[in-house]
Amino acid sequence: MVSRSEPQAPSRPTASRDGILIAENAGWHPGSWRDLPAAQQPVWPDEQARKKVEAQLAALPPLVFAGEVRALTAALAEVSAGRAFLLQAGDCAESFTEFSADSIRDKLKVILQMAVILTYAAGVPVVKVGRIAGQFAKPRSSPTERIGDQELEAYRGHMVNDDAFNPEARRPDPSRLITAYHQSAATLNLLRAFTKGGFADLAQVHAWNQEFVASLSEGRRYERIAAEIDAALRFMAACGIDLAAEVVLHQVDFWTSHEALILHYEEALTRWDSLTGMWVDCSGHLLWIGERTRQADGAHAEFLSGVINPVAFKIGPEATPDEVVALCERLDPNRVPGRLTLITRLGARRVEERLPMLIRAVREAGHPVVWACDPMHGNTFVSEGGRKTRRFDDIVEELRGFFAVHRREGTWPGGVHIELTGDDVTECLGGTEEIAEGDLHQRYTTTCDPRLNARQSLDLAFRISDLLRPSGAGHAP
């Protein structure tokens, strides 16, 4: 007899659907989501082409591996216990057209800089997770988009269609799933080389300061931290510690994540882990469900309930405590530390009103979750010039509210979820550069939502570091 704390392993794959192996056990297999309502899925015009692409994906090597997934779950368990902090950051939506080694390097560089700042302030490890190597699809508020008198399918991310406004570009094309896979593989290859091959060496903290950041106040403040780290390393070496032998000083663990939105893609990349006897979604290390697809009885929850990856879901201001607890129970009935992250996106003006009741409900239900704040999506608006944007001050204000609530509730504000780029864009208002609405057009390159640039990201890291210090942070449980 299997106890509640011992999840029953699925049976070995015994059948197939569209050429993809499935397991016949207690109703769950990688394709069981197809029997439930699936929100935000594209209508593929050619079903035979879609099935062919799925079979191709199912035959390709995994992008990530079960051992990496288990290691991330263990790291997130430390976050849920208040002994580490989660930094999840990266692009709103990755692009097929703006893809280069330089852009990947610069994005990673900003995340590493932010992690150094947060580690230095909090005195705990920072778990680094990128919105990268798979973040190619976006949910939409409407299935169509109108410009003038022409109405076309909405742009759903480069995994599905193109952002150009013409009928051919907006036609969903399943071959894009293959392109997304290969770009993810190339990105992962470069990330592994950077994080394990010397680029992430702690002795290189000065080199991470990009030229257009180093001369500004955030860069100078960062340089002071880098100098202090250098001094600490020299002190340890003088004490006889063999720094060359300390792997943690020269390499970092860096994991990938994306919204598990296009379920045909996720199903096709799900593999059987013979070591644990469980299923792993090998498209990314951590997968999340968005605000528009978080129905506890929906297809996305069904799919993620059966894989061993750490999973997350977004929580908007209209979410009720009962809805949140029901989804926690659906995704983590065995209450495994590190399995589940709750990402709140409540808005600067509602976070202190809505968050306390959610924390209390989840705590009373006994779920050992990671609480993370997404201060971006709840603070988006359209400028007078018609561009989506966010105010830096609103982002900071939501973070302050998030930390304040956790401090009052006696819980750990476990992490942040940020949309950023290493490029010098002008997409979010404010920050030390004081970007105004009239500046947005200068370097507004996102295909979907506005991102913080490198300077604003460093500025934000310092603001978060102030909140993380013992006088400002919430308390570990």
C-alpha cells in the first residue's frame, strides 16, 4: 500500500499516441491533458503537420536532464525553508530574429550581477533561474488583433507565429516548435559553457560590469561590492585556503524556465526517468502556469501534475484563497519542499490587501511553497503613445509591499520574478536614467511586454538587497 507521502510511480510506457509514448496508469500520461479544456492553445491549421512535428520532437534528445531537475528541486527546498533566495529573470518572450551569443551573454551577465548583489546583502545562496531557452510563447487577452479595418490572429510568440501584421505571418505554423527546440538547445549549450567554463568565476565580478553601466551610480555601487569580494578572496588565500579547489567560486548552477503554455510541445519533450520511475518534462528545468491558464481542473494543471519538475503558477489580484489552495493540492498533493513556487503578480496598489489572505490559506493547508513576487505584470499600462510600459517606481512599490506582508506574517519572501534584458532598451519608465514616456520610442524592441534594461535591473537588485537585509526582510519560517 502506498502512503500519502509516497507518490506512486507511473507504470512504464506501454502505448503511444501520435507516435509519442504514454503510460497507462491511474489515468495520467503525458497526453492526458488532451481530455480536458486547454486554454490559450493555437488552432493549428494542419493537424497532420502538427502530428509530424510532435513525432520529430519526441525523437530528439532531451534539453534538460532528470538529475538537473532533481537538483533544482533540492535548491528550491532551501528557498522554501528560508535558507536561500530565488532570482528568476529573463526575457518576456524570446525571439527567433534577435538571437545571438552576445545577447545571451549579456542577459546572463546582468543576472549574475544581480545575484552577487543579492547574495552579498542577504547572506544566503541565490538560486539563479532564467526565463530563457524555451520562453517563446505568450498567452493573449484576445484571440485576434485589429489594426485599422484588418483583423488577424493574435501574435502568440515565435513558437507559434510571427509578430509581423499580415495573414501569412500570423498563421500558426507547427514547424516553429522545431525551431524553438533547436534555439533552446543552442542557448542551453552556451549557458552551460558560460556558467561552467570560467565566465561565472567569482574572480570575474569586475568584468561583468558592462561598459554602459560601470560609469553610472549603480555600476559604481556594484564595483564597491566587487572590490570587497576581491578583498575577501585575497584574505582566504592568505589564510591558506586553496581557492582553486573550491568549485563554487568558479562555477555557478544556472537553471532554465518557461511558461508551459503550448502543451503539444511540452508533451512531446516529456521523457521517462528510469532512475526514479517518474516522468520529466525535458523542455526546461522549472515550468510555470500563467494567470490565464491556472484552472485547477484544466489541461495545464493536469499536465504539470504528472511530471517531477519543480513547477510554479502565477497568482493575479482576482485569485481567491480557495482557488490557490486547490491548485496547490492539484500540483503538490504530497507537499514536497521545492516542488511548488507561487508567483504573485498583484500590483503595487493591491499587494498588501490581497497577499495576506493567500499566505494564511496556503500555510494552513500545509504546503511548503516558495513565495516569489512578479512585480512586473500587475503594473503594466499603455502609455499615451500607445506602447505598453511599466513604471520603475511601481515595480519597487510592489516589492516593498510583498516584503512588508511577509515580515508581518512571519514568512519568508522567497524570491523575485523579473522581465529584463541585457540590451540598452527604453521600455520601462523611470529608474536612475529617468526614462520618460517621450523616450520609449528610442529603443523599444520587445515583441510583447516591456523589460527592464541592464541599468534598471542593477538598480532594482540594490533596492531588493535593502529589503533583504535583516532590518528589511521577512523572517525565515
